[in-house]
Amino acid sequence: MLMYFIVETGSMNTNKKAALHLAELCVQKGVTEVILSPGSRCAPLVIAFNRHPEIKCYTITDERSAAFFAMGIAQLKRKPVAIVCTSGTATLNYAPAIAEAYYQNIPLLVLTSDRPPQWIDQGDMQSIRQDNVFENYIKKSFSLPTNEGEEDMIYVDRIICEAINQTQFLEAGPVHINIPFNEPLYDLEEINAENVKCIELISTEQRLPEAAVFQLKEELAKTKKIMVLCGLISPNEKINALINELSRKENVAIFTETTSNLNGPNLNTQIDKIIDGVLEEELEKIQPDLVISLGGIVVSKKIKVLLRKNKNLEHWHVNPIAKHWDTYNSLTKLIPSSPEKFLESIIDFELNIESSYRQDLININTKKNKKAENHLNQVDFCDLKAYDLILKNIPTNSILQLGNSTPVRYSNLFEYDQQLTFYSNRGVGGIDGCLSTAVGMANETDKLVVAIIGDLSLAYDSNGFWNNYFPKNLKIILINNDGGNIFRIIKGPSSIDELGDFFETKNNISFENLAATYNIGYEKCEDEKELKECLNTFFDINKNKTQLLEIKTPGINSAEVLRNYFSELKLTEKT
């Protein structure tokens, strides 16, 4: 459907029509948060967005941090957020966040300013080949024309609408518009954005044909052991309700992670703890006949190793655009559907064979939980103990932004009573941008946002502090174990001489001084007693600024405790 709008602004604005139409179409299509990074070539966009009364603008100097900041907002709101930068290498600094957004299906509208095409590769400053620069990690790329005649503007509106639609069509993701501007860049006029043409996107959903649904339900009804493996899923009450209904079926075991944002009495929430160190006969009980994968990437490496060993496994992957994710070397069906629509379609299948799969997993989980609790009560202060205390003390209904490497992995080892929402940049899994993502998210919610980040991640994204948008509802927990402790945990680097200097890369950064530089509140804990005392008051949202809590843990001992933890979880004939 085509809709026409005449915007009566009647005030001074940029004289670049493309910029005016872009700002207006963003508003008409619900893109109302824009993250601007300073520069000259992007001046028309800065002026147009900043002077639109319905657009909320942020200014973040570092483009890499700005893009992750935007992703934090988009993660929370599940709608497109725009990022704007100048030309040249500024554009390239968006790449890490765009790649993360692509693999996490986050709707980013990437707007890069450029010189006119005739000046590319002609020795002009801040000019590179920006068309399709993100080709491998973008849903689609567009480039606007420099001419602004009547027919040109119809074309401009069509491109802009298609680009914004593409950020959410079938499956969300980043879309790039490259926008060349002729000089002068700063001229203002009393101008209207006239005859802006908005193309409405009617639906982003796909539905399965009835015949396909019938076939799927027939197969489910005769399968003894069905593992539903849930990766990264944004909070969704409908999906949670459907998963819990499905979990009551005797032949279904639901495996989730913290970033799946699912909870219920029959869900197996701690994958690594369940499958590590089980007896051979118990392992046979865990291995499914069919795995159905929902959502994004799964953190657990142990489940991937387990399923790849199963040569008789069938795998159905549910995805709105049928991505060919053969993660377990057993893909048999691609199901082009959202998780919600798929679950609605098959939820009423009736089991016609006997199965104890759900109960077998519950029994294994119960045994493992008892062993885990006993072990945790005996260990000295370390990463494992710190994460246990943190997760038990975070106020209910809080939002967590988990850093990559160890934080997102440790979070999957614990049970917690309170309702929490989890996010993490697990599309690609890089450590760049963890802080910036949390800052962006905290600015768009009144809820408590807790970022749990390692020392290397925080140091890498220290420019995430370089902005004016640190709200008091953001609490940053820094686990400082003297470097990349993940390399002491995983096989390979932990056994070679280069571990300390070339993998773990210890640093001498004073995070207290870093916090002081940016006027961030700071506390430090070095043992269990101090941490318990700090956590009693640290989450107080009424403190007048962002707080950073540095928890100093012994890196070498922490890695050893985690290895022993999994050893202690091994089941024996007596347990």
C-alpha cells in the first residue's frame, strides 16, 4: 500500500532533500532513535535528524562504540535503530557491530555519508569505496543518488522504504544505505519535506502449509526422544507459554540457555552441567532421536560435541528464512517459520508411543544439582563463587547484558529464583562493544540493567565510557581475573608456554582511575565477605550515577576450580 505525507515543518533545516526525506520516512516507519557520530560529510543528516521533533538523537564520538550502543537499544526494543557517520574510515568502524547484528538478527539501519561517486579514488580526503563495503555481513546494501529532481526523490523514497522494511522483513538484520552529498554541506533553508512517499510493509511473518504441519505432527507423534534446543531468543511471553506447554509431553526435553529467556519447571536450563561426565547408560538417555533447534546461536560447546557424535540424529532447524544451519552435521529439515508460529502449529500433536525422555532428563538434572551445590559450598573465593553470589543477589525483573568469553558461559551454570532477562552479543561472540551495548540499552529502559564484563572486554571497549549517556540504572560488574581467563579453561592454550604473554594478555589498567576519569561510581571487592556486603547496596537504582563494581578474583585458581567443578559433577554407580 502507498501512503503520501506532506510534512509542514516551516523552519530552517538542511537543504539536502534526501536527508529530509530520510528523517521523515524513519519516523513514519518507526525508526525514532538515531545514534550520531561527529563529522563533516554527515552534516546534512545530523541537521535533519536533530531538527525532527519526533526523533531522539544521541551523540557518540567513537563509531565502533556508537554502533554497539545502537544495538543495545535495538536488542531491547526489537525495532530498527539508525546509526549515522561521516565518510572514510569512520564507516569501517561500524563493521564489528554490523557483523554481530547480522548473526544475532538485530535490526540496524546503517547510514554512511559519502563523497559523490566521481570523487572516489581521486585522491580526495576521507573517501574510500563505501558501496557494498559490508557485503558479507549485511542483509542488503543501497546507495542514494545525488540528484534531487522530482523523479529522483521518488526513487530515493523507494530505496529508503525498502531498506527500512528489509531490517525486519522475514528475519531482522542490519541494512546499509550509503548517502553521497555534494558540497556545500551546511546550508540551511526554510524548507519542507514535501510529498514523502511511504511504502508500508504489511507483514513480516511466514506460515507453514497445512500439509506440512500434518506431516511434522505425524513424525513428532512417533518419535521417542525429542530434544528442543533453544538458542538466543528475545523475551517473548507467547513463546515461553508454548515452550512450557510443549515441555509437558513425555517424549520432549527442552534445553535452554540464559540467553534463551525461557523459564518453567520442566526446562533443562544448565546444559553443560547436565551432559558433562554422565555414565554411558545415562548418556544414552540424553542423546535424542530428533533435535529441533529454535532461535539463534547456542553458547554450549559441550552440546555441539555431544550431538555431532550422534550419527543417527535427525535435525529440524526452525528459521524464518530457512538458514542452512547444519550445526550438528545432521540437518534433515529446514522449517521456514518463526519459533512462535512453528510451536503454535505443532503443539497439539498426540504421542502414540511410550517414552520416558522428559523424566530421564529431570532425574539426571536433579542428581547433578545436588552435586553442584555441595561442591560450590566447599570452594574458596573464585570466579565460580562470585558468579553464584551475583546471580542470587540481582533484583528481580532486572536486565542482564553478559560479556562474551566467560560471563555468558558461567551464567549457564546456575539456577536463580528471580525473573531476569538476558542479552549477550552472541551473534559472532566478539568482546568488542560489550560495554557500549549495555549503555545503549540502559538509556532506553527504566529497569535495572546489569552488565557483567571481564577485564579484557572492558579494557577493549573503554571508549564505551566516552559519551554523555550514563544513566543511574546501569550497574557494571567487572570480573577482573588478570586477563583472558577463558584461555586457562579451554583445551589448547592452557597447556602451552605462550599462555600468559600471548593469550591471557594480563594488563595493568587501573579501572578505578578509568571510572574516575568518566565520573563513574566505583567499588572494589577482593573476597567473599566484601562481595556480599557490596551486593547489599550496589544495585540501588536511586544512586545518582552509574556504578562500577570491580571484583578481583584469582585467575589461576578460578580456572582450576571450574575444571574440578565438572570433575565433581561426574555421576558414578552410587549417585
